[in-house]
Amino acid sequence: MKKTLLLLAFSILKNRGEALGQMTSMLKIKPITVMALIGAAAYTGNFLHLKAASHVPASVQFPLVSGGVIVISAFVSFLLFKERVSKKEWLSVAGAFLSTVLFAF
């Protein structure tokens, strides 16, 4: 979690706070709340990743975790940020998901 917050802080300083400013103005919440939510999400993801490591072979877990980021990012950007996604882009997301599943099994 410390690494996540450090990287977020570095990104904010590098971009002069533009990304965080856009996020806070769009969601109408304070920057510290956004940073806490990002940290909580990172902690939850790492915790679930470790839990899965004890139940799923690494050859299955790694492709699902790394490929899942693409799919989840596409859905979050569509649902939360109302980003328009073309049919070609949805096809790309479906292809990424399908290739991850095929690679895992």
C-alpha cells in the first residue's frame, strides 16, 4: 500500500495534479478520499491475489490476473467515466479476455 501511495504521489507531482484534479472535480470528492479509495483498492487486490495463490496454480492465476486488468479497466472506464467505447474496442477487450482464458487453460 505504501508503494501505491508513493507512486500516486509521484504521478500527481509529475503531472502537477492534473489527473487528481480532474478525478476529484468529476466525482465531487476531496483528493484525500480519492487517494484512500485507490489505496484500499490496491490493498484488496493484493490480498485477493495472495488468497488465490493458495488455491490456484500460478500458471492459471498469473494470466487471469494480468489479463483481468484489461477487462476491468474497460468496464470501469465505461461505467464510471462514461467513456464511449466503439465496437472495435469492445471486440479488442473480448479478444484480450478470450486469449487470457485460452492461455490459462
